[in-house]
Amino acid sequence: MPSVLFFSTLTILAGASVAVQQVLNASLRAALNSAAWSGFVSYFVGVTCMARCSRLPCAIPSLLWP
């Protein structure tokens, strides 16, 4: 069973990822000179990653829910 330390670390990493995402979005907006394109690219990459990760358990049977 996961410990409190595991969940505390996971929470800290999740919070840090929000700050990193904001910096990456700002950099992408500056590089593309468009907030609309920045939002589209960010959303498209996120959806693509989620779609690929959702197929991961099919490729690796040990990741299937028991």
C-alpha cells in the first residue's frame, strides 16, 4: 500500500508541473506570436499524448487493471 510520503511527493510534483506548464505555454505563445495557435498546439499535443497513453495498457498487458 502506498505511503503518505508517496502521495505527498506526487502532490508536490503535480503542483510543480502546473508552474512548468505555464512557462511552456508562455514560451510557445511568444514563439508562435499567437495565443490562438499556442492554445491549439498545446491542446492538440495533450490530446495526442492522452490518446497514446490510453492505448499503452493494450500494448503492455501487465498494465491492465486486475
